[in-house]
Amino acid sequence: MSDELLTRLRRFNTDYFPQYQAQFKDLVDQGQHPTTLFIGCSDSRLVPYMLTGAGPGELFMVRNVGAFVPPYDGSSGLHGTAAAIEYAVLALHVQHIIVCGHSHCGGIRALYGEVPPEATNLKSWLELGREATLPVQLSDEALRRTEERSVVLQLERLMDYPMVRSRVEAGQIALHGWHCVIEAGEVNVFDVNLGRFVPASSAEHSGTGPYRAHAEEPGALFNEIDDAWAPKA
């Protein structure tokens, strides 16, 4: 069996790295200063650097099944995603947090089906998306809507992190909800004022700051989940 991974590692060293050697050296000497935390699904078809056009040192990334954000509970339990959020905000001082879901997401689809009994961790993890599911039979439309609803649900959870909420309210961090339609090469961004996702090709912004500083009614912050935040006529 040929060792394709070794071939690719050597290609990185000989072909790719020389083009960016000075930049990598600067990132080592000066440290990393990414402006954006990208929380994305682990799906291999989602390529954050291609979506954003970012280079080395620009994105701090955490990826997991479904692009889920675990609830903030203030405990000292072990959780990689929660730790990454805290580090990005408190140590790296990021200015943007993106939650990026995508079309044909296997993790979201699994919410409507069975999980192998051996996958005990996966079964528990998927419950983080349960609130986004719809009381309907799974269809392409239901899957898309659930993927979008899940992105907004994760934005709501981010606002339960005290260090995130305080900086969003102070205008120091903007939250962005994205849904990448893989087959179309389009990213839809969540517009809280419209209450829906809008194609980036026609959007007025990148989903910046889907948060209202002063609630007119009690309820969730993002109107895909709570009707209290539906746009006013």
C-alpha cells in the first residue's frame, strides 16, 4: 500500500511551505493573533480556509460533529469546544465568532434516525442539536431547515457564555451564523432582522451581530427558535 499521507507531507515541505515561510516565521516570533473563531462541522466537505479566503494565522478553529456548542455550565469538566471558545475570547481576543453548518449534514440527519449502539459518545453529543429538530418526517426541506435552526441554536448557546455575552453587548465581538450549501458553492448568512438566512451573494452583511441589545420581549435572542424574536412588522 502506498503511503499517500507521507507523500503529501513531503509536498507541503517542498512545494507549499517555502511560499509562506516568512509568514510562518513571523507567526512564531510574534505569536498568533487570529481575528475569528470558526466553529464548524467536522464534515470533510466543509473547507473553512476556502470559504473565507483566510491564510495562516487568521482563523482559530474548532470542529465537531454538527458544529454544536455545548451549554455553558461554569464547571471544570473536560470539554474541548468550550475550552476553545474560552481561549479564543479570553486569550486571543477574537472579534468574530462564526458558527457554520452545511447542507447534507450527517450529524443533523442522525437526529432523525438511529445511532449505532457502540457510538455512545455520539448519541449523547447529538442531543445538543435535538431542540432544532422539526416534528415532521425527514425530507430534504426538513433537513435544510433543521441545519439552519441548529446554527441559530448554537448562537443562542454562545450567548450563555459570560465572556461572550459581555463582549457582544459591548460591541467587541460579532456573532455570525452561516449555512454552507456545498453543492451550490453558496454560503447563506443569518439575518436576525429578516428572521432568515440570506445568500451571501445578495446579503448586505456577513451576518454580523445577530443580537439585539435591548429585548422588547423576554425570550431567546434569535428568532428561528423563539417567536418572541420574530421581526416586527
